[in-house]
Amino acid sequence: MIMAKMDATHGTGEPSLNSAVILLCWNCGTALSKITEAAFNDSGVSVCSHCGTASACRNGIWTAISPRRLDRFRQFIADYEFIRTAEGRGGSQPDYYLGLPYEDISGRNRKQWAIRAHTFKTMERLILKPFAKLQERPLRILDLGAGNGWMSYRLALCGHLPVAVDLLTNEQDGLGAAINYKRAINPLFPRVQAELERLPFPSFAFDLVIFNASFHYSEDYECAFAEALRCTRPSGIVVIADTPWYAKEESGERMVEEKHKRFTEKYGFPSDSISSLEFLTPARLQKLKDSFQLSWKTIKPFYGVPWSLRGLRAGLEGRRAPSKFRIYVARVAA
């Protein structure tokens, strides 16, 4: 099984690998009982023994967010799904999903998937394999911003134990699309609809928490990071991957302005229904470092010569500096 109760330890703060899958009640935070592996691949309801609140599972996806909070994100979800559909996200055949991130057989977003693929390969080589070797067992990994579940799928193929979290549950680009991976892995990894700032998992439940191209969607990035740390066991790792980084705040702000203008011209709305982080800067990373007393290890993947020359071209053409993608790794104190 994947996750552990807070008290299911070996006396060192490290959760037992054989502990049952645990979700927390979205209303009161009490651990729900009888959430089995089969329940993450079916439909049903679990009633909280403390407050009587029901948490529902539909088609293998557990809803672990309050109706009020979900209502707050409804416009964001609608806008995001509309844009992603217009961009050609998703496929009509399982082969599309099974090839990700290494091959986009639709041909619609190959450059972006190439970035994701290189990031994942870098994480696999420099983070996943060394950490798993050190633990001498599969890693329990929380995939935050899982989208269609491609990273959880790849992690499962590597023998790890992922849990996929996202707000989107549709069958094209959200957690519902993960059904396409059943041809390669069955039963599927657990899928949970939740928000970054309110994760429905016990403390110390995961070896590794990855913000999968998702940290910039957080409204309160310190709160989102605090939740990730809470869910990570002592000596575990929190990773921020594929979030845009700018050396200067002004460059990031100009990017956001340009994006909202482009979306308004193309789709009729700016897609700004929630106030997201949008990008990272040295100052924002320093704030996290100071707030949580951690140190960052920064990994700078090489995405190819054309990508590395983007900054030079932008300077020569008088445009704002382009974003950079880096991988930020924080080790949780033992």
C-alpha cells in the first residue's frame, strides 16, 4: 500500500511501507478508514467516524476538497479546461497517453512535452534513483499537479508508489485520463482531487513530494510548501519542477501581463479568476528558505542549444527575459 497513518512508524518517524492507504476527511481532518487499493479503482463513499462527513469516490477518483472550496475553483477549472482543449491537450487513443512524456503522437505540443521529458529524466537520474537506492525500497511519492497522470504512470513503471493529485478530473487532460494507463499498470495508482494548500494526507506519509509543473498555480505558495513539508517524512525530499523562474520580478510580471492579454485576445478572457504565484524569483525562493529554514539544491537541466540561446535572442530583440526551468530540491530535516 501507499500511505501511512501518523502513528504507524518504526519509532523513528518513518512510516511503515505496509500501512494502509489513508485519506483525511476534508471537513475535520480525521483519518478515513477502509480506503483500500480496490477503492481507488472503483466508486463508493467513506463516512468519517468523527464528524459523519461523506467523502465520495467516482470512477477511481476520490474527492478530498469541500464543496465550498471546489465552488471557489469552478471558474478557474472551467477556464483552464477550455484553454487546454483549445491547445490540443489530450488524445483520443490510449497510445497518446502511454507515450508521454517522451512522445507526443498528436504532434500538437511536442516542444512542451520535450521539456517535461528532459526534466523527468533529469529527476530520475539525479534524485529518484539515488534516493531509492539509499532507501533500498520503492519510494512513496506524492505527484502534485498530476494532470493526466503521466508522471505517476512513469513512476509506477519504475516500481515506485505514486499518488496523483489535481483539481482537474476530466477524461482528456485531468485525473480521469489516467484510465488509459490501465493497459500498462493495473490497478491504477491512487487519484485524489484536492488543492495544494489543503492536502488530505497524514503527516510524514511520503518519501518524496513533487510539485509537477504546478507550484506556480498555488495561491499561497508558503502554505502550499508547508503542506508539502508536512506530508514528507523526516529525511524525505520536496521537489519543485517546471515552474517558470525569472531573475527579476519585473520580467515575471511582464510575462503575466502578456499572457493575460494573449488569452483575452484569443479566448475572450484573461484566465485570472484566482491569484496564483505564476513564477519564481530568487527573492521568493529565499523567502521559502528563511521561512522553513531549509537549503535548496538547484538543478539546471540542459534543454538544448536553441533553448539556452533564448535569453540572448530576447536581449538582442529588446524583449523581456524569457523564463527558465530549474529543479529545486529541499531535504527535510531528520
